[in-house]
Amino acid sequence: MKKKIIIAAACLIAFILLIVLVRKVDVQTVEATGTEIGLFGLNAGFHKFTGVNEGWYKLTQILGIIALASGAVFAVIGVIQLIKRKSLLKVDRQILTLGGLYVVLGIVYLLFEIVKINFRPIIMEGETKAEASFPSSHTMLSIVVMLSVAIMLFYYVKNPRLRISLQAVCVLVALVAVIGRLICGVHWLTDIIGSVLISGFLISAFSAALDITGRKENAP
């Protein structure tokens, strides 16, 4: 558990440092949107290299739906347990901890909708101005939900082969979502890096919390 807490802390510190760099270092105006982005040389260079890829963008949208559906499975399990056991405190600790993770995920999402660090490199179709883009909420959601589901499978799928196969699918979906969002051109490189860092913090903290709740559950 100690390692997980250290990893969570390191990810959070790196995330905060990245925000400072994006806000203060090499800040220049983006001609296409009229907005500013920090680490301009790195971000603009990477965006020029990848261009805009609509196919990858649509694929990541689909993967986001898959992630939401996967997380909803455990929400349904929790509701069924609540109905049958007639007490929130009798719902599996793992389910309650997962619910806590998703609440925090929602808070982080809303926070960066209010506190805008930077904006997309392009103006999306149907929009009149560039939207906030740091961190990539889509990437963050895909990583956090799919990896948390992979962790939950340890508790709810007893067949080792089936469990490993499902976990591999979860990791693959998260990985493809990151790569797809990275190269589809609707985010800056630092948007994706930020999403990976904050997701690393959330998942590491979630895993550590499961260790703590597990100890409490097994206590005499």
C-alpha cells in the first residue's frame, strides 16, 4: 500500500508541476483559435506532426461509451446489493470505494470545466470558439474507469483465465483511448500527459483505498 501512496503523490505533484509549466513557460498565441498555450514549441510541434484525424477521434468517442458502460456494470451490482441488503453499509466495500472514486472523478472533471488551463488547438465543428482541453477529460475517464474495472475484476471474477482476459481488454481499451486521443489532433500533447498523470493519481489512490477497506473488512 505504501508504494501505491508514493505513486499517487508523485503523479499529483507532477500534474501540478505540469500545470505551472503550461501556464508560465513559452506561452504563445495559437493563430487558429486566438487562445494561448504554454510549452508552445513542444505542443505546436507535436500537433503539426499528428494533424487532425477524424477517424481516431470517432474511435475514442466509442471507447468512451464502452468505458461508461463498463463502469455502469458495477453501479448496477451496487444498486442490486442495496435493494437486497436494505442498507448502504452492507453493500460491498469494494463497490462503495469504487463509487467514491467516480465521485472524485466527477469533481475533477467539473473543476477543470470551471478552472480553464488552456484550450483546444482547433475549434470543433458546431462550436464558435475553442473549448477548454486540459486535462483531456475523455482520456481521463477512459483510463480511470477501465483500469478501476480491471482492478474490480480481481474481486468479482473467480475464473483466472476469464479474469485475465477481461483485464487485458480493459487495459487495451484504455491504451487505445490514450493513443487515439493523442494523435486525433483535438488536444495538445500536454493535455494528454496531464490526463495520464491525474489518472495515475486517482487509480493509485483508489487501489490503496481498496487495501485499507479490505483490511477493515477482514478485521475481527
